[in-house]
Amino acid sequence: MNAAIPPPARQRTIGERELVVMMATLMAMQALSIDSMLPALPNIAGDLGAGDPNQRQLVIGTYLIGTSLGSLFPGALADRFGRRPVLFGCLILYCVLALVCTFAPDFTVMLGARLTQGFLSAGLTVLPSAIVRDRYSGDRMARILSTIALVFLAIPMIAPSFGQAVLLFAGWRWIFGITAAMALLVMLWVWLRLPESLDPANRQAIHLRTITGNMSGALLERSAIGYVIGGGVLWAGLFGFLNSSQQLIAERFGGGQAFPLIFAGMAGGMAVANLANSRIVERFGARRVSQAALFAYIGVAILQVWRAFSGTEGLWDFVGLMGSQMCLIAFMGANFTSIALQPFGRTAGAAASAQMFVRSALSSLLGIAIGQSYDGSARNLSLALLTGGLLALGMVLYSERGKLFRRLYAPGAERPA
């Protein structure tokens, strides 16, 4: 009988491969709450009384805003109480709010529940990075984060098709119900297998001065903040595309019912890029790889602006260029995060929260603005992508003091970053 009882957290062990899959799954719960809704947005808006076609985007946008606001808190709580209890709380609240969405009677309740769900489950996005930082550093950490992103990106590949499949056999409300059930299964896995990674010596007191000091330190560090803001403006373009992807691909460019498959192919490109990044980042360094990708991103963005304003852009022009941008973002995302977290081994939770808040607030708010500017063409999106790339380059130059493509040993790093 005793053999059936899981051992205490301090006796649990988890290998690198299982850790990668578990952290990716936690982050994928957030992606599932976004991407699986895309095919259902017209149904949700129609059934719940949303009039303006662009209003349907708010089912995605409010969730992203909630996640960005909520990301301020779980890191500090996890630095005090540990990673496991905060993860459990986030998974429980994710499940409860998914059920509220399942039974939402009108569009206002739906948006409120989505905002709250994103806010209260934000730790699912914040804490995986902190848990990885507890165990790894430098380019090895960048490789692990990139591998997590590779597994995590399997969800955007299949989530729209999952949503479409549910719509074939049941109503859109079942999408929320199934995600709630999945959260319970993930919580059981975490409870059985994940050890507490926070070193007891690194526990931080819950004092406003301590928390604000740790968070402000994560944002005032010059070598980190440029990568945080740069990542935010780059992801804003991606979120702007995500918010308007159903309108652009399915409606503007005539993708129709093939939208889930097209979207899956684009997300698959990101997965391949993350696989490539995980293979090369320890050899060339996170800085060199991500900075080279940033210059390529700006170049492709210039092509996007030209095609969008040419008046002759077709479906495969758009998909090819936007898919290329998604791949290039994959070479920057995990590396930017790793570089920004590198100086903060003792306060990884608070640093991850503060940096995630800034990055998410920028990306979600700007992403909503980009999506809401949709005018039946890809022109505004293309301009936003180019502007984001140039702003990100400026911020990276600030953090690197104008010197790019270096390979540095960050303070406390085991390997060069």
C-alpha cells in the first residue's frame, strides 16, 4: 500500500528529457487555450452576440492581456513557497476558468472569464523558465529552452485542427471543457514526478521591498533589458498575426477550410527552427545565433512590406513570408529569454516574472492593436513586423553596448552565453 504513495518532493528525480516534455506541456496549456479557439472564433462570436467581426479577436486578446498582467506574481510566490505549489494553484485555476468559459451565457462573460483565466494561470508560462534556470545556465540553458519550445510548438501545429475536429462533432463549448480535463491530467503528472527545484537557501521573503528589489533588478540590468523589450516587440508582431490569422488566411487570401492545415504547417516551421537552434546554440552561442536571426528577420520584413503594398500578394506569398518570420522568431525567442535570465540565478522566479510581464504586456497590447488594425489586407501587419524588427535591433544594441556577435561569459555562467 505504501508503495502506491508518491515519495516526498525532495526524493523525486526527473531526467532532462522528461523535464523538457513536462515544461513544454505546461506552456502548451496556454497555447492550447489560444490556438484551439481560432477555427471557432466565428461560432463563438455569433452564438454570444458579438457584432463587429474584429471583436472575435478579443477572445484571444483578452487571454493574452490576462497572462501578461498575471505574470507579475507567480515568480515572487515561487521564490518564497517553491515552484510546485504555485504550479498546482495555476493548474487548478486554469481548469476552473475553462469551465466558466464552457458555460458563458454572453460575450461579456466570455471575455471576463478569458481575462481572468489568463491572469490566474500565468505561472504556466513564467515558471518553466525559472525551473530550467534553477538547474542550468548559459548556452546549455538556451539549448534546453529551445528544446522545450520545440516540443511546445507541437500544440500550435495540431491545436487548430483539434478545434476544427471538435466543431465537426460538437459545439465550441466542448473545446473549453476538454482543455479543463487536460489541465487535471497535467496536474497529476506534475504532482507525481516533478521535484522541487528551488534551493532552500535561495528562498526569498514575501516583503514588498524584497520583491520590488528583485524585480527591479531584473529590469534595470542593462545586459538583460534590451533582450526583454526586444523580445516583446518581436512577439507583438506574431500575436498581431495570431489575432487576425483566421481573417487573413481563411478569408482575405481564400484559405477557407484549409486554414487549420496551413496554420499547422507554419507552426511546424517554427518547430523545425527550434530543433535547429537547439542543435547549434551551444556551438555558436545564443547571442550570435539570435542576432543573426534578427538581421534576417528585418530583411524578410522589408520583403513583406513590398509584397503587401504591391496589390498582387497571394495566399502562398503571404504564407511563405510569414512562415519565414515565424521560423526566425524561433531562433530568437528561447535565446533572448536565456540571455535575459542569465544574471539572475538566485532570484530566477522574480526575474522570470518581471521579464515575462514586460515582454507579455508589450506583445499582447501591441498585438491586439495590430490585430484590430486589420483592414482586409496584410499591409498594417507587414509594417508592424518591420517596425518591431528595427526596434528590437535598437534594444539589442543598447544591451550589447553597440557590439554584436560576441560570445560572452555572463556573471555566474557555467558556459558562455
